[in-house]
Amino acid sequence: MMTTQRSPIDPGPVDVIVVGAGYAGLTCARALVDAGRSVVVLEARDRVGGRVFTETLPSGVPVDQGGQWVGPGQEHFASLIDETGCTTFPTWVAGEALELRDGLLHRYEGLVPTSDKDGSADTVATLLELDLLAQEVSPVEPWSHPDADRLDRQTFAQWIDATVETPIARALVTTACQAVFGAEPEELSMLFVLSYAHSGGSMSSLIRTSGGAQERRIHQGAQAPALALAGMLGRRVVLSSPVVDIDHGRSGATVSVAGAHPRQFHAGRVVVAAPPSVTGRIGFSPALPGDRMQLIQRTPMGSVTKIHAVYERPFWREMGLNGQLVADRGALRSVFDDSPDDAGVGILVGFVAGSEDRRMEGLGVEGRRSHLLGELASAFGPDAAHPLEFVEQRWSSEAFSGGGPVAGMGPGVLTAVGPALRRPVGVVHWAGTETAEAWSGYIDGAISSGIRAADEVLAALVAPAGTGGS
Ligand SMILES: Cc1cc2nc3c(=O)[nH]c(=O)nc-3n(C[C@H](O)[C@H](O)[C@H](O)COP(=O)(O)OP(=O)(O)OC[C@H]3O[C@@H](n4cnc5c(N)ncnc54)[C@H](O)[C@@H]3O)c2cc1C
């Protein structure tokens, strides 16, 4: 973890200021530096990585508290992993998964629980239908779909109610929604869900382990490539520097930072690489256009808490289980085996998402710990109640994330203000996974959004005055 604050750099004018040192901001900065531009990256936290954070527990075991998996088709992330000397290994899948339904445990193999034949067939049919519908919606300009208005009026919950026949399939699709978006189906527009699914290939690829977004993990932790990028950028990355104001005009921008060293930075262009709602904390002068302001207010972050329970060994494997759990009720709706590649310890990772995450807020740290361990024990047996270590990471209480894993859009947002997502405002450009054209919501999307924003800025910097992308 990068915690040491280096001596403040000379805040002389630079070509570009990048706000945010998540994967989007770091990649953008690196592309600009490679193109010969002077850059400063201002990061609010005392570390880089944003929603990706590999924390070493007191025992020395590293766990990924935020983003962690990489899957097929995520070429930007895969090349960065390679380039930074990191390596990957497959998520553990050998054995049977558990389904907790109506309070009863069932074992199954494959993508979909099979304890009820009709429910299983209905779930497969629903996923297929979602995949087919998603192919019709552009992940780049979903508002251009001929039926965009209707799809954007409908919530995912309304579609589920109208389309999915069995209660079992409805519950499974709801669990998938909570896991993927950190949101309830009634909070999301159908147009948004379809465009998001298409951006990652299909809904099936988003929820798959083997062959999907959860296929592989990084030996060194998912933050390692970000730390390597920050190392390449050196003193250009200024930590503990929350940006509070951006004054922007035709000739450039002045960016004000609060914190222990309040000061101002000047640049020709600014790239803001943070989730839209989080940028609402920044004062812009002149004020942003109405559609951008609306976008900022109407793209709330999902609610998610990630927990890790560390055991002496992955004891569930001895019972023929692969550590995966899908549940139709309770706080923990999805669990995976998160043990290190050498299985030196056993680790279960679980997600509390959507309304359950909000409900758990009132329990406090100890209350949540005992509740969640109780749920793990009901699925994996009494040994699961006694981990060597237990940690939770509540993303909703992270000031500079506001939640996770991603921002979601309710009805009417994409068609009304979607085009403002990537459109620059004068010298201010936007990056971040929420602006990605592929794998939006994922680390891969964050990286490609950073590259796209850097290209935009480079084109604007060489354009003759008055045509520079403003
Ligand atoms: C629990 C969880 C699990 C996830 N699982 C996966 C996964 O397995 N695989 C995957 O690919 N993705 C996963 N994701 C999503 C992934 O982490 C994100 O898509 C990605 O990290 C987003 O990167 P970003 O650079 O766009 O934004 P962020 O990582 O949010 O970076 C934005 C940066 O801006 C900084 N910032 C904000 N405001 C200011 C300000 N005013 N001044 C200065 N700096 C500011 C923030 O501190 C942050 O560092 C997960 C996310 C979570 C939370």
C-alpha cells in the first residue's frame, strides 16, 4: 500500500491535471506522459487504486477489498497485468457450489442452481433472453436504440415481474443484479442494465466464474498494477490532495486542493477520473452545464460491503465444495473461495449488496461480524463461524467512492442525460469506468476510459485555437 506522502511537487503550470489515481486516472496520466506531456495526478486518498485496494491483514495475508477479478475479453487489464510483471491464477472452482433456498441447502455444479428443474430451466431461459436483448443495445450510445424510451422507462424489476415465470428464477436474477450492480432491480433502468451487460459481453459473462468476469485473480493483488503505474509516474502523483474547486476557461484551468497542503495547480486541460456522483463534491466555476449537473445527481453508487473470513485451510474443499454460495435471502447472497493460489490459508469472500447492505449499517461492526459469520456457518458448517481473521470493507462509507462496485442509473437517466457522460466541458474531460465503452464498471473499463480521455486531450492540445474540443 502506498501511504508515504512524498514532498509536495512544484505546482507550476502543467499541460494536464488528472483528478483521481484509480485505474482510469493512472492510465490516462501514463498515456499523456508517454506522449511527452507534463502531468500532475491529484489523488484525495493517501493511496492509489481507488476502488481497488489490496490490504495486508495483521497476519500478513493480503486480501483484495475492492475489485479483484479479471476475465476473458478484458484485454486492457490483461496487458497491464503482463506489462507490470504481475501474474494470474484461476479462481478456485473444483467441487460443488451451494444454493441456499427457502432455508434449505442444495449442492449444484455449473452456472445455475439445479435443485428445482423448472426454476433452473427458467433461469437459463431468462439469462439467454437477457443476453439476446443486450446484444441489441449499444454500450456506447444506448439512447440510440429505436425502443430506448420504452426500455428506459421500465425498471429491471418490472421486466423481471413481467417476463420471469418461476419465483426461483426471479430470486436468482435478483441475486445476480445485487452482485453485479450493488443495487436492487427496482433501482435500475432496463436500458441501463442491457447496455451495461453488452459492454461486458453479456449478462452471462458478467456472472460467470470460469469463462466470465470472475475467472482469474492476481497473485500480487489487484492493486499491484496500479502501484506499478504510480511508480512509473513518480512524483507526478500527489496523494492526500482532495480537489475541491476547478476554475476553468478557454485558456486552461486552476485546480484547488484542500487537505494538509492546500494549494492550487494550473493546467491547460483537466481530466476528472472519478465516479460521476463523487465529482459532485467538486465546485466548478463556471458551473457545469445542466445535463452534466443532472448526471452527477442521478447516478448513485451501488451499495456493497465485501467481507473476508480467513481460516487455517480451505476446509470446505475437503467436503467437496468449491466455496461458492448463492442465497435467496439473508445478507450474504454470494460467496466465493478467495484462498491464495498455494492454499496456505483458506479464505471465503462474501458480498453484502443493495438493500441488505443498507440494512446492515445499523448493526455496527461487531453486530455485522457475528451475523455474517452465522450465515457462513449455516452454509459451510460450524467451522466457518471461527475464522482466524475477519475483515469487512464497507464501500458506502468511503468518502471518495460513495459506494460500489459501480454507479447505476434509474429510469429516464440514460435517455435524458446519458450523452453528458463523456462529453467534455470546455477544457474539462471525463474518465472513469462509468464512462467506458466496454467493460463499464470493471477495471478494464476504467483503463480504456483513461486511454480514451488521454487521446481526447492530446487531440485537443494539438488542435488550432478555437477548435480544441471545447
Ligand atoms: C467491492 C468491489 C468489488 C469489485 N470487483 C471487481 C472485480 O472483481 N473486477 C473488476 O474488474 N472490477 C471490480 N470492481 C469495480 C472496479 O473496482 C472499478 O470499476 C474500478 O476500480 C474503477 O476505477 P476508476 O479509476 O474508474 O475509479 P476509482 O477507482 O473510483 O478511482 C477514482 C479515484 O478518484 C479519487 N477521487 C475522488 N474524488 C476526488 C477528488 N475530489 N480529488 C482527488 N481525487 C479524488 C478517488 O479517491 C479514487 O482514487 C469492484 C468494485 C468494488 C467496490
